[in-house]
Amino acid sequence: MAHLLGIDIGPQSVRVALVRTAYRKVALEALREASVADHPTLADALLAVAAPLKLRGESVAVDFPGDQVFTRRVELPPTAARQVAEVLPFELEAQLPFELAEYVFDSRILPRTAPTDPVGVLAVVARSEDVKARIDLIRDTLKIEPERVDPGAFPLSNLASLSADLAAPGPVAILHLDADVTDLLVLADGQPELGRTISHGTAGLPASAPLLARSLRQTLFGWLAAGGRPVERIYLTGPGASLSGAIEYLSAELGTVVARLPPLRVESSEPGLTDSIDRYAKAVGLALSLTGKARSANLRTGSLAYERGFGFLREKVPMLAGIAAVIVASFVFSTWMEYRALMQQNQVLQEALGKVTSEVLGEQIRDPAAAQDRISVARASNEDPMPYMDGFDIMVQIAKAVPPDVTHDIEELDFQKERATVHGIVPTIPDAQHIAESLKSVPCFRNVKIVRTNQEVNANRQKYVLEFDVKCPTDEGDKAKKKEEGTAEASASAEDKP
């Protein structure tokens, strides 16, 4: 939520609008007016009407007299669409009768119907000294720096964000009738395309009415001559909007439908504020220019650009402190909840570990380190299930026992549970007996004997069946030695842990 203060300074009066903005909502907080004639100076009138609202206004925007600005419509080639900021100063300097270095300007790119059309730019130029004087007036009087300085009728374009009628394809115009000046703004699709200030107002009515009407007609004719489309409707704002017969007279003189400002999508914190919005239309538009979606021009550019400091944070300290407290509390609560969840998960895992160790090791162990040590001891105490001799080793020993000049074939080798059976083929039975005698010398072979022979294959080949036990005499000693080494290693590891 933000509070925005718009200040409309005219020759005879100062009008101020305080607007509060929230998510997609705009509300009027206050509308104030002070007559300059009732105060010694303009600064006193400004102080009287704006000072009570300044404390609630986070940002301030002020108007700039439209009769002190130059408005130019510049057309650039389509190739310069992405370089408007670089090309525009040279185009303006060629059209204006003074050095652009002494002036500040802002611009708006006008919509195009096709990419090949020229790029239309509406530029507003003012003297740097005059703009600085308006900034100094606000700063010296209200002790606050204005963020925006919007010229002439351009602040009225910000009202289009609150009205579908003002944002229509149009074009439509807003005519702000004040005592000494009249501001005319032409909008198309809610964007400003023409802004002019006429040095005639409602002060001399009804005698000055023809002069005012003639100036307005000349402005509209000039708009048409420059290629603009006819204005479909004119909406009246300002103090002159409530004058009797103003709508009928201007409709007849200008040949265009003239009506009061359409209702705006704005709420009101005080009864009757929305009924007075016509009179304070420019001040409300100035406040809306601070929302970040401004449609108007801003003369605080170049050397006069607004630089936000950190002073505004002082008013935000209570809110920022509250937000910080909420963030810290949320962080602490989140950390505590995460810690609690981890503790519960750790408890579940410890219970599961105790159940597994009880089934495997015979005792319930919940500490992972202790369980690891206990598993290491259990591994060291178990006998190695792998035998010292397998079927491949048996084949190697049989191959060594066969004489080099004997052709020996093995049809089947069965090795199960330390018992081996060999079905072989040799040229003669003595060859088989020789192989059996050689295998008896292998330390791991015991009870080697031929159980069947004389199975003729042909005249030169004989079958035999050889059986023996496979049990190495060093098995028990080696396994006992390994068991002792594993137990000692596990005990040393347990002693090293704190």
C-alpha cells in the first residue's frame, strides 16, 4: 500500500490530492484547496494545504505550467524505432530556436499502424531553470523532494487508467477549465497525442467565452491539419466543468459532443470525495503518475533526474521491523520443525537397526558405530566358506599326473562336498594306475583309488573311474590363524575409538 500526493499549483489556487493505492485498488484519502489570494505568498498557500497531508504522502508529484513548455511532434524513419533516445535530441535541436543543453525534455512514442510507418514522437521541452524553480519551491516549502514534474495537461492522461471511456480508441479529449488557463489533452487508446495550454480561462466569462471557444477551435483544427483524427468526445474537468451552460455552449461552438468526466474506478475514504473529483482532476492525475504506470510526461530528466535516497526508510522502520520479526520467527519455527522431524526419523531408524541386529547378531544394538564394530568382529570370527581347492585346481593336478606320452581324456568330473569322481579314458589300464599313484602324492588328495576299469572303447582305449577325497591338511591351521588375526584387528579398532 502506498500514499501518493499530487500538487496542482495554479495562478489563483493550489489543489492537492492524496491517493492511496493497493492491489488493483485506488482510493481517495483527501482533496484540499487553498486560494493564493488568502495567503501572503504562494509558498504560504502551498504550506497551508499540503503540509497536513505530507506526512501521509510517501511520494510527491507537482505540475508545471503548460504555457512554459514547448510541445513538438517529431517523425523519425522506421529504422530509428530502437534508437529514439539517441536520435530525438538532434531532431529537437533542429526544430527549436535555442540550445537544447539549457532545457530538459521528455517524450512519448505514438502508436503506429504498420512497422513501415514513420515513428511518431511527442516531445515536451522546458527550460531547466524553470523546472528547477518548481522543484525548489516544493523542497523549500514542504521539506520534501518531488519525484515527478508533469507539465500542462499531461497529468490528465493518467486518469485513463481508471476509466474505460478515457482509454477508448477515440480519439477523445479532456478539457480542464481553470480560472486563468485551460488545458486540452487529446488521448488515443489512453495515450496522450496532443497537449496544449490556452491562456484563457473562466475568469472573464461570459465576455471571454467567444475568445476561449475560438482558441479551442484553432487547436482542434491544428490537430486535424497535422494528420490527427477528429475528436469524438470532449470531457470537462476543473472548476469550470460545473458552470451552468458550459457543456451546451462548448458543444455548439466546437461541433463535438461535450460531457462531464465519466465515473472513475476509485474508492473514497471520506463521503463526497468522488463528487469533487472533477475539480481536482489534475491533482489526482499527478498522484496517479507516481504509481509506476504513468502515461504523462516527466520533466525531471537529465541533470534534474530524481535520485531516491534512504530518508524515506525512516517512515518504514516500524513496518520493516515487523516484517523482519516475522521472518526471524518463521525461520526459527521452520528450523525447529525440521529438527523435530529429523529426531523422529532418527528414532525410527534406531529402532529398525536394533531389530535387525537382534535377528542377525543375537543382541539388540541401536548405536550405528557399535553395530559396525560388532559386525566386524562377527565377520572375523566366521570361517571362510571358500575351499582351498576347487574343480579347476583338481583338473590342474590331474593334468600334471598324466605322463607326456599318454593320451588322456576326461568325460566327467564330479566334485561335491570334498569328494571327487573322475571318469577318464586312457590307452591302457596301467596308464590309469600310474595316474592314480601320481595323484596320491598330492597333499590335498586322500584315499585315491580306481573303482572301475576294463570298459573297452576300442582296441586301443580303456575307460576307468577314479575316486578320492579332497581335504588339504593345512585347512584347519590356516583358518584358525585367520580367525585370530581378524579378532585382534577388530579389538584394536574398538580400542582406538573414543
